[in-house]
Amino acid sequence: MLDVCLLGTGGTVPLPQRWLTSCLIRYQGSSLLIDSGEGTQITLHKEGYSCKQIDAILLTHYHADHTTGLPGLLLSMAKSDRTEPVWIIGPKGLKNFIDGVMKIAMYIPFELHLLEYEEQEFCFAMCGMEITAFRVRHSVPCWGYEINVERRPRFDAERAKQQNIPLRLWNPLQKGETVEYEGKVYTPDMVLGKPRKGLKLVYVTDTRPVPAIAAHAQNADLLIAEGMYGEAEKLEKAKLNRHMMMQEAASIAQEANVRELWLTHYSPSMPYPAMYKEEVRAIFPNTIISKDGQKTDLAFTEE
Ligand SMILES: [Zn+2]
Ligand SMILES: [Zn+2]
């Protein structure tokens, strides 16, 4: 349903087995990428995906470890004969940043549609998903992303019967069409049951813990969050450089009652993030210490 793959889990600089931050999300034939750090196109191919099919790229901020993969990725997309436009969405400074990228990725045969925002919260629809960018607290302006997939309510035949809705209108109404019939207007909500829970994914890096994260991640199916350090002595450094500890991310996951937490964006000073697994799972049991290529297919929960 909602395919998620972490292409890179490194922060700052890559390691031999760890590329820089990037996350691929696929839904109903569309592909969306969040951040594009160095190595993005390499893990994309390694995991069996095609760069030709990326429809939108969301950027959290313009630090190099989140963006240096973009020129190469765009050039590979060009080589794969892509002709359809690609959306690039990011905070204030996007046009400036893309002007720089285009100086080294000059021959792009498809249009780049830019969507630049600077609001504390910015909502938009992309690839069939409802997306909210929300401001976090890093050393430069930075935003997290909340991604929602709606689930349509069930068709309620009893309600339709009670309202004497002609049988021939059930099908178009069920498909979401408003119908005018014999001088009366019928709307889809007249035949639909109670609302059903959709899917929610929240992606947040780089930042100190701020209340907006738990607020947006409330009851999320998956929270992907920065876990820059695991070692308690690194807290001061995390505060200074405005990054988040693994334990802080786990506390947010616990507070927000998410289904699962994936940690990512590890400092290169931490070659074995899994050594903190027990410690973070004591705070939030459903924590995954992600590696490059971490995948899931999120599905609606039964109702
Ligand atoms: Zn970073
Ligand atoms: Zn950063």
C-alpha cells in the first residue's frame, strides 16, 4: 500500500556501508523521495528501484548531507529518458539552491516544478498523499514532513435505503461523484459510513526535540526520526549542533503513541548504532535501528 524504503541512514558524512540521508515512499504507482544525500541513486538501484519513476523530491533543509545526491540523481533520471516533469518541494531558498544544482546538472530534458514554502506549517497534496511540512529546530531552517493517506469510508447500503436514494445512483455516489437526478442533488456523504483511519508517516531530521514532532506524529503508523547519537556524553554536542539523540527520538515515539519508530541519520562517530538497541527499546519497544535499505509496506489496519 505505502511502500517505504530508507535509502541512506547516515548523517554528516557517509561510511563505506552507510550512505547519506534519503527516504523513498511509493504509493499507487507514484514515487516520492525525501532528501537526497550522497549515494541516493546507488542504493536506489541496489534496492531494485528505478530513478526514472521519481515524481517528487521533498527537501527538509539544504545541508550537504541531505542534498549532495540530487545533481547525480537528476542526471541519471535524464539518462533514463524521463520526460515527465519532476516536482521539487522545499523551504525558502529552494530556487536559489536549484539554480546552483543546475550549474552542474545542465542537461535535464524534463521540467522541474518548484514549490517553495516558508510557513511554520505548509500543507499540500502530492502523489495522492496529503503532506504537511512543519518547522523543527536545527542550526539552519529545517522542516519535518507528515504524510497522510486517506482511507475512504465504506459504502453504507442501509443509509442509502433509509434515504430512498434510487439504486441507479448508488454506484456513482460510492465512487465519490455528486449526482443530480430528477431535480434533486445527491452527494457521496449520504451513502458513506463512518470515517476510517488512514495511514500516517512522519519523517523528521535534523532537529532538537520540539513539541511539533509529537503533535504531528500522534498515532502515526511510522515515525522516521533522527538518532544522531546514542552515547549519553554526546547530549551536549547534540544540543550545540541541534541534533537529536536516539533516546530523545524514542521518548517522542512513546509520547506520540506511534506504531513503530525507525531511527536514522547516525553520526559517522557511531559505527554500530545497534549497540543502543536495548536502551532505546526500554523507552519505546517498537524501535528499529534502521540500516540502509530498511523497508516496509504499510497497510491499513482492519476495521
Ligand atoms: Zn543532516
Ligand atoms: Zn542538517
